[in-house]
Amino acid sequence: MTTFVLFITVLLACAVEAVEALTIVLAAGTSRNWGSAWQGTVAALLALAATVAVLGPAVGRIPLDALRLVVGALLLVFGLQWLRKAIMRGSGYKALHDETQAYAEEVAAASSAEVGGRGRVRDWYAFTLSFKGVFLEGLEVAFIVVTFGNNQHNVPVAVLGALVAVAVVVIAGLAVRAPLARVPENTMKFAVGAMLTSFGLFWAAEGAGADWPGSDAALLAIVPAVALLALGCTSALRRTRNTTGGGAPAPTEGSLT
């Protein structure tokens, strides 16, 4: 069951990053030049492969307790940030993330940029926009795969989760050539935030020398406990907002509960 939790956590986290990267590439290709957008994407993937080839083995040489303590703390930071945003969106205090709007903003920015190429790249702006989006989001995917895989001693499962996530998002995105607006990204971010926070708590405590009852099986209790606490906070904030009438208008779609 722990293997399944690892797979789902990596899959969901990587899917969120893949959606954001694909939105940028589609905006660059649609509004500027598809050839340059693909060149930027390929260049970013090659740069990512080189980065992982250098840093991946180095991470594996770090003592396990130190790795779990550091990674656990980082996951807590990232997880709590995602969870906070998801709670604020679910309660109505923050607007829901709209991938269609993000796509439109990227297209508008790309359309207004200067036209020009360098060397074999016909449109430098499309190239750099795609490169930046794929490389930065890809770094987060690589971080998730390397740290989760090494901590759980199951890199193949982490890699499989990432590959499935990226493949599904890319195939769906290219099939419609539009942002994946129907993907419940806010709900996914809520689930990922809960999982990252749970793994962060688990690994940070282990790295500090604590022993969890049931070892890895403790995650089966930690994950739902964190999710239920977050849902409780969402519900309480929503009731407060409805009572006071404060904040932005409540969203009509994509709520977390």
C-alpha cells in the first residue's frame, strides 16, 4: 500500500507541473511559432537530463537520515504552501486557479513581444518561453522523483508515476491543443498539498530520529488525517466567510468539497 501511495503522490504532483508547463508551450506555439516552441522544449528536456544525471547520484550519496530531515523540511514548506492556497480557494477567500485564463495571459504576452530569431531559431521569444516553462517545471518534477524515490528506496515507482503523469497530460493537451481547463487542478493541488505535507512530517520526524508506529504504514493514517484537518479548515473558513460576507465572491465551480 505504501508503494501505491508513493505512486499516486508522485503522479498527482507531476501532473500539476506538467499542466503548467504544457500551458506555456501551447501558448508559445499557438501565438508565435511552433517550430521554435518545440526547439525550446527539446533544449529544456536535454538540459534537465544533464542536470538529473549530475545531481541524481549526488543525492543518493547523502546519508539517509540527513536526506530525510532536509527533504522532509522542504516538503513541509512546499506542501503547506500548496495546502494553504487550496484552502483559501476552497473557502472562497482566493479565486480558483483558471488554466484558461493563464493560457490567455501567456498568449497575450507572447503576441505583444518582439519578433526575431537567432541562428537556427526563427522565433527567440517562443524558444525561451518554452525553454523556461519546461525547464523550471521539469526541475520540480525531477526534485519530486529523485527525493521521493531515494527516501522510499523505490526510484522505479517514482519514475513510473512521473512518466504516467507527463504522458497523460501531454497526450490530452496535444489532442485538443488547448489548456487542460477541465482538469480539476485546484483539487489536485489540494490532494498533493496534503500528501506532500504528510510525507514531510513523516520524513522530517524520521530524519530527526523518531520512530513511527507501524513504520511506513503510519502514512496510511497521516495522509487522511492531514487531508481531514485541511478540509475542516476549508469548511470553517467558508462558514466564516458566508457569515461575515467578506472576501471575494465565492466560486461556483471547482470547489474542493
